[in-house]
Amino acid sequence: MWHMWQGGYGMGGIWMLIFWVFIIIIGIVVVYWLINSQSKNKSRSMDDNLPANSAVEILKARYARGEITGKEYKKMMEDLKK
């Protein structure tokens, strides 16, 4: 009778441990995904809440990226200062 418990059911404890490790890993992945999705949403919504003086910062960034020329940059800066 003792051999039945050792041979057949002795692995139950290991499988239960594997099950709980698997559940914990799934929980960590879900929490990680939720945190990352919230931070991405925050970075998107930050563009919607730009302060009024950020137009100059946007213009500087566009010039730094090469989206506009120096002449366009100077013209737009003059327009913003009016």
C-alpha cells in the first residue's frame, strides 16, 4: 500500500508547485502589461494638455528634427512673439 503513495501520487506536490508558479507568472505578466499600457496612455494624453507656451518648444523640436528650415523657424518664431 505504501508503494502506491510513493509511485503514483508522490508527484502531486510537484505538480501543485508548478501550477502555483505558473499562476504567479501569469499574474506578474498581467500587472506588467497593465502598467505599461497605462504609461503609454499617459504619454499620449500629455500632448493633449500642452500649456500655451509650449508652441515655442514644439517649434524648437520640429527644427531640431529637421522638419522645418531655419528660414521657416525664424518666421514662425516671429509669428509666435506677436
